[in-house]
Amino acid sequence: MSSEVTTRPEAPAGAGGRGEGRGVGALLRDAVRRNSRQYGMLFALGLIVVLFQVWTGGDLLLPRNVSNLVLQNSYILILAIGMMIVIIAGHIDLSVGSLTALVGAVAAVLMVQQQIPWPAAVAITLLMGAAAGALQGFFIAYIGIPSFIVTLAGMLLFRGLTEIVLDGQTMGPFPSGLQKAANGFLPEVGPQTNYHNLTLLLGLVLVVFVIVQEVRDRRRQREFSLQEVPPALFALKLAALVAVILIATLLLASYKGAPVVLLILAVLLVGFGYVMRNAVAGRHVYAIGGNLGAAKLSGVKDKRVTFAVFLNMGMLAALAGLVFAARFNAASPKAGINFELEAIAAAFIGGASMSGGVGTVLGAIIGGLVLGVLNNGMNLVGVGTDWQQVIKGLVLLAAVGFDVWNKRRVGG
């Protein structure tokens, strides 16, 4: 009898995470340790929201302010998605702020001076942004110049071209159709209620999508004998996600509904999130950022991947430039200043690593929201812009410091 007990193979620790041979507490600790950065940023975002909600007397989560929060940070969130991918690949892009300004300037010339229909002008400027990103990607990937130098030169070049195109003047206004895309809300449909019906419907669809996706990911982990979180923690995570989505939906539906730009962000988040998690192209980006030598030996075409990463960043910078210019209804030579720093900070706060190979698209959104809530909350309580810069700098330093500490702890 004893021999049967001693010779019976023990279930591996990662076999579906079902807990054979391991306690729930150990599995819970492992799950938190593996996702400490992501959970930490989510916890920090929740803590900041609660803090400013109390500090502002409830003004932070007023429906109108929540809508303004989305509109005010939309272009930074768009840039943060692209910047996260660039950093995952082991590079940096300092030119995105200047490129957003240049795109806004060219868009103003096309729409205001040349009277080109705004959909055609949008297509032209998006292609221009992609071309600018591709040009930088060519020098980085195929010529071998470090991305810091290339994009620093691009920052100066694009800023100078913006001044030349606008002749130092502000130009506007933009067509109403483009303004609605950047500042507008979804139309009201259905019977008259106290809420925006279309926003409620989209919120419910998003809840179903999140539940299905989380269950599918958990099933995939079980099929491949990967370690999964305990059922209690999974249920808690799912409940928290659903609660956040429903609260945000009700807040937006209580005002004018979901902003159009929020749908653009949702499409980018889902699309790039899928590519980075499931597509071969996304895995190649992680591979060249995590270990370039090993990626080359595995057959990854690193130059082609780097070129595509910067082309994509250029197109997203162009999209952000259009959103920013349309939101303020004018193109300005001073537009986009420090946007690259905001996007880089959002990426690192959201879980990126200086060494590359680490980070998620969702993390970029979380990092951008942390900065956005900080900005909005400090404005509501009357904190000066000088102290706002100090506080955001400390938050960034704390986030990167936590990343370094976490790596040393895991290595130890």
C-alpha cells in the first residue's frame, strides 16, 4: 500500500492549476507574483480614483467629467498604444509629439485652405504619418542607427516642418464632420429613457465579450497544462471587470452617451491586443525585444518587424494628431509638445520594461488612465501645473522602480 502511494506520479504544478499537490494559498501567491505589475497598476488606478473622488467631493465621477476625461486623454491613449509596442520591441520614439503637430498642420492646409473633403484629407494624412514612421523605421532597421538618435532627429525635423507649413500661425476651423469624430457622441436611438440606449447596449455587449474571452483564455490554459489562477481569484477578477464596465457604461449613458473617439480606442485596444497576444507578428515583436539574438536564430526577420513597428507608430501618431487638431478645432505650431513624454510615461507606468520584451496594450491604456485621472483630479482640486509635473514625475519613478525591484525579487 505504501509503495503505491510513494510511486504515484504527483500532478505537476502547472497542470491546469487545479491544485493537486499544491494549496490554494500557494497558487494565489504565484498568480499575484506573476502578474504583480499589472495588478499593482490596476490597484493604483483604483486607489487614485477613490482618493480624488473623496478629495473632490464626488466631482471626479460625475457623468460629464467622465466623458471629458475620455475626450481629454484620447490622443495620449492612442499614442500610448503605439509607444508600448515600440518599447516592447526594444526601441523608443521621441518624434511622435512633433509628428502629431505636423499631421494637424497638413490636415489644416488640406481641409481649410485647399477645401479637400475631410475623409480624403484624413486618408492622406494617415498615409503621411505611416510614411514618416516607415522612413524612421528604415534608418533604424536597415541602416542600423539607434532609434533614440533617429527619432530625436525626427522630432526636430517634424517640428520645423510644422512651423514652415503653418508659417507660425494657427489655422482653422476644421469641418464639422471631423469635429464630431473627435468631440461628438453616439446618436440616440430607441425609446426615450433616462439613459443613452445605444451606450447601454454597447456596454452589455462588452460585458459578454469580456466574459467569453476570459473563459476562453482559462480553457486554453487548461488545455495546454498551463498554470491558471484559482477559481476564487478568477471569479473575483471577472466580477471586478464586469463591475468596472457596468459602472463606466452607466456613467457615460447618464450624460450624452459614449464619445465617438471611445469607439476608436476600443477598436484599437481589441485589434492590437489580439495581434500582440495571438498573432505571429505580435510574438515576433516580443521576441526581438526580449532576446534579439535568440529571435534571429529562430528565424524571426527582425529588420522587417522593426520597420513595421515604426510604420505602425507613425500611423497612430497621425491618428492622434487628427483627433487633437479636431478636438481644439485648429492646428497650432505648438501642438504636441511633450506628447512623446506622456506616451512614454503611460507605457512604463502600464508595465513596459526598458529592456524590452515586456508589456501589454491594455497596460498602456491603464498607464494612460493613471496619468489622465491624476491630471483631471489635480485640476479639480486646484493643484498648480508646477506641482502636477512633480507628482507625475514621482509616479513614473515609482512605477519604474517597482519594475526594477520586481525583476530583482523574481531573479532572487
